[in-house]
Amino acid sequence: MWTEQDNKLYRKFEFRNFSEAFGFMTRVALIAEKMNHHPLWTNVYNTVEFWLSTHDAGDVVTEKDRKLAAAIDALVSSE
């Protein structure tokens, strides 16, 4: 579940291994590029963390972030 903290939407995903995490990141990257809205994220082994905010709006949460979060959720639900 996404939480809003410090003017960012945050969520952590855990996968079985690095390959699954990296594959997920690749799919998210394609979605983010189409949306022209690129996340701040990290990956350590099987864990991917996101902090979403809109830089053009002063680094606060906007509808762009909510749409990207929803798209990421839909991607996870379909796997």
C-alpha cells in the first residue's frame, strides 16, 4: 500500500530474487517513460522502493504521482 509522507508517495515491493526485482523495474521504466514521469527509486537485491513526487510542482504529490502509483499497482496485480 502506498503511504504519503514528506510530500511523497512511498511504497516498498519485495520479490523472490534480484532477477524478479530487476524485471519489475524494467516494466515500470517503460510505463514511466510513456507517462514522462520518472520515479525516485532504489533497488537492493530483491527490494524495490519508490518515492513519488512531481518536481515541476515543487516536489509535492500530484495527480501524476497517483496515476503512476496506480499503474505500478496494476503491473504488480497482473504478475
